[in-house]
Amino acid sequence: MITLTVAEIARAIDAQIVDLDPHETISEYPVIDSRDATAGTFFVALKGENVDGSDFAADAITRGARFAITTETFGGPAFIVEDSLRALTSLAKFARDRAASCAFIAITGSQGKTTTKEFLGQILLTSGETVVPAGSFNNEIGLPLTLLRCTDQTKYCVLEMGARHSGDIAALCEIARPTIGAVLVVGSAHVGEFGSRSAIASTKAELIDSLPPGGVAVLGTYDEFTPTMGSARSDLSKITFGEKSSVDVRAADIEIREGRAHFDLVTPAGRAAVSLRTLGAHQISNALAASAIATSLNIPIDSIASALSMAELQSKWRMELHDLGDYVVINDSYNANPESMAAALRTLALFAQERGGSSWAFLGKMHELGESEKDCHGEVGRLAAALGIDHLVAVGTRLYEIPEAERKSLSMHYYPTQEDALAFASHLAAGDCVLIKASRAEKLELLSGNIVTMFEKRSAGDSQ
């Protein structure tokens, strides 16, 4: 955290000080799970639906946390407040005000946020100390926790912003006050909650609307809404990215080899070759978004291209490739919406074409699609047929089923449980390529893990 005194923190969060010297300086970072507490941390006792963090404050101190922010005394060093979440927010705002030399960059979009921030983090690390959120820390709790990871030496802070309701992103911007805001794409994720894509677009645009005069809007060109965001503001700089020749940052001479994109990155600074290590043609847009942000920060194009070519994604269950010799398994079970499902299917089709085996898509339900649920799942089924996918294995849902006349060479299978689907997967042949994908709530990472283990045992047996 930015170095502050105990007295400054107490004023910022309107707290009573217990067993702490007001003149002491604090530079530790916050944790909200006492099991994560170590030396170099402090504990924020949040109250949940079933658990009150105040009950674990003493445990956090025992594990090494320097103090706790809590609503109750517990016999240890603490800041006593009325509301711990409000205190966390207030402290993040206060620390943000003190971080004058740090660039705060916010990223939002219907998909690609996590991958883009990982790409960007690895680019920015070539230029200075960079804070990037762990996992999908993109809400009213995760964003302050990320911001409070900044130290006095931090040069860049990358913030991911998600939304479930109108006004959510505006509220996050009030805390972080980013000077660079990137909107990747407006898609169909959470359309069931927002009601329409235009409503989603209005919410994503809150990021651009919140930028200060002189701020930079980084805008994707993959939908009809994003490129026009901020069009009424002449006090912003704008940089666009995509694959059209008219944008500021683009990809040229694209090739896909072994499921990975190779292209020339073209920016106002010139042209440089990029070879991504991450799977899927859809990663190009995420790499371009990160490149556009880095370009706005005057990072040299050669540094951008080199970092992208070396980048390895850290997030679990996102286009994880398991190359098991006779089998290829792509685990993309972290989440799903119509756009990301289409991207994953295209990657599967490319792998199967290169390997020469059959393509198998084990798909679970996509959630939060509202009234469009049936149509969206049907479109995925039709896309699988159009791409030449050999088998669509629906796990726990019949929503992907399409009429026989539309299936072309696609074989459709339905299994009500993961156990049934796993038993079916045992019949796959050497050379086959498998995709596992669904919304997070379906927990298809369990199926993926079991399929991988099964193929590993089979491969080990064949080699003996």
C-alpha cells in the first residue's frame, strides 16, 4: 500500500484506533480471508450473508496480519469502524489520491477483460512496477483490494471493471478515477440481467464518461456500440483497435498455426511481429487492446510485441491446452457466453483440422441470457454444424439441440450428468480433439480434469 500513518488511515476511514501508535507508518496490503494473512498484510473483516469477518480478526493477527479493520474489538490492534466495506472503499480512495505518480488504467467489456489485463500487465512490467488484479477482482470489493496493492514505487495500476447493474462501473470509477479507460466489446454476457445489448453498452460507456478531461479512451471496433463511446467529448484522446485498416492499432497478415495467432502488430509507431502463445484467434483482439493501451502510455512497439510473444496466461480454466500426445483437450470451462463459445468452437475446429482427428465439443449451459436463452444456445448448435465440428456433447442441457436437417455432419449427444458424459468420453479415439466449455456455475472443470486424467492414464498405458 502507499505509505500512510496510522493517524492518516484513521481519519480516512473515520475509525477508532486500538493498540496502534498514531505516528506509525503503514505500507502493508489488505486481505479479506484470515487464511491469507501473513506478515506484510492487514485484515479487513467484511460481513457476508453467512459469515462475519470480525469473528476471524484474531486469527488473522495470529497468522501475521499487522492489524484489522473491523466493527468490533477483539483484543488485538485494530481500526474500529461502523462498516468495514465502506472503510475499505474510503481507504482505497484516499490511497488513490496519494498516488500521483501512478497511471491508473481501467478495462471493461463483455469478454476478454481478464486476458487483456494479463497481456497488459506483462507489457507494462517491462517499463516499471505494475499492479494487476489477481483473478477477476472486478467488483466493489476486488477493485479496492487491487488498488491498495499499489506501493510508493508503483508506476502502473491495471484495474478490471465488471458490472451486473447500471451504475456499477460509474461507482468503481468514483473509487479509482482512472485516466485511461478501455472498452473491449459489447456482447451478450449478462443480457438476461440488463435486458438488452444497448443497456449493456450504456453501462460499459460509464467508464468513458467517467474519464477526466485529458483522459484516454481506448475503444474496440468489434461491435456497433463501442466505437462511438465518448463521441460527444472533445476533451478526451481516443485510440481505436481492431483488424480494420482505419483503426489506430491493428493486426495484419494474420495466420493461425497450431491454434495460436501470428500477426504483425501495426501502430502509429510502426510494425512488429507477434506470435501469441495463448490459444485461439479471439486472443488477437485482447492482444490488440493491451497494445493500444500500452501505445497510449508510450511503450515502444518492440517492447509490446516481445512481451505479447512471451506472455503466458495465469488464469485457470481459460483456453487451457492439454496436449497429451494422442489427444488434445482444451479446457475453457471458466465461463461462457455466445461470443466466447463461438471463439472456442472455432479454435477446436482449427485444431481438429491440423491434427486430422475428430472434434468433440462437451458443452454445458450458458447462464444469464434471459429470454434469449433458447435462441443463443440454438445458434451455438448451428455454428458447430457450420464449422464442421464432428460431435456436440451437451452435458445437463438440451438447449443446444437443432433440427436434424440443420446438423449437416454434426452428431449431437445428450448426457444428463458429468458422470454419463465421462463414460461416453472413454470411447474417444487417438487423434481426437476435445473442448470443454460452459458457464462457471456448471463446474465443467471437474469433467475436464477427469477427461484429462483418463487420457493421461491411457497414454501412459500405451507407452509401456
